[in-house]
Amino acid sequence: MEKSSIVRPVILSSFVIVISLLHYLTPLHLPYLHDIFQRLYYLPMLSASPMPPIFFFNGVAT
């Protein structure tokens, strides 16, 4: 397995974790920040879309 095929999913996963922490740890009296962090969830999805789908379904095929 190439190094680039491992690095990209790790970066995307860490990006989702950071966004989740920002979203859930934001105080409730700051609703505009909740909205911003909620919209940031679209970025990892958009950046992962060019990835080959075989990576995500590798365990299903075996």
C-alpha cells in the first residue's frame, strides 16, 4: 500500500474529529459558531469524493 493512500484518509479522519470537537465543545450561547462548525462537515466529504470507492468498501468485499 502506498504512503499517499494511507495519509489522505488519516488527514480526512483527523479533520472530521477536529470539526466534531469544535462543534460539540462550543458553548451553547454562541449559536453562530455551531452553524459554522456544522457547515464545515461538508469539507471532508467534498475532499474525499475523488478518492476511489474501493478503499472504503475493501472490508465488505472480503
